[in-house]
Amino acid sequence: MIGRADILALVPHQGAMCLWDEVIEWDADRIHLRAHNHRDPTHPLRSNDRLRAIHLCEYGAQAMAVHGGLRARTSGDAVKAGVLVALRDVQLHVARIDDLAGALECEAQVLAESEASQQYAFRIYHAGELLAEGRAAVMLQQPLM
């Protein structure tokens, strides 16, 4: 398992804005992550004392960033930051997530990629129940220093 300190070293999202706590498993095509922060009253995406399900899209996008960072580190390449440019076929199966007792888990898979872009599918669960699913596309930037 890969912990939060390693995740923070791989992504541009820092502090509370880094949404994932651990990588459960991963390979070149997929990643499975876990987070516990959705109940935190100081969560940076909270508004009006709630964390809405729409924010699961950010969890999905950050799963892509963590996976990209792990792949780059393994291959010896520089990590490239990405800019989210599209969300497609997003389905939210709940209205909010701050009231869920257990951990969130995400499975994300590379669908297409080039030197300049990536597209992933993501699915986010709580206690085996599907909360959100969709596809996200990012345009890759110059490598991070």
C-alpha cells in the first residue's frame, strides 16, 4: 500500500486539497485508492456544511493524477501536471457524501492517452455501493520540477 506522504510527493495537490489517503493497488492501466476525508468539517470543497456528490468528479480527476505520478516515477520520467478539460457520462447516484460513515474508494482506468492528453474512466464507491462514475480527460502540461 502507498500512503499519503508518497501521494503528496506525486501530485500538485497539497495539504487538504490532496483528496486521496492511500493507494490500495495499481498497475500500468488501473489504480484503486481510498480516502477518509469526506467527513472532515474543514474539507476544502465543503459549502453550506455539506460535501456534495459533484465533488466526486474532483476525486476521480485526482485519481488520474496519482496514477500518472506513479507511472512516471516507475518509468523514470518526469511527472506532468494535467488540466482537466472534460467530464463525460458522469452519473451521480447520491446527493452528498459528507454523511457517509466509511471510506471512499475509487477505481480508475486509462482509456486513451498520448503525449499531450489522457482519458480515464472512474468509479467511486462507499461500502460497495456505487456513488459516482464517469470519464475525465486532461491535457498534460510540462513536467513538474
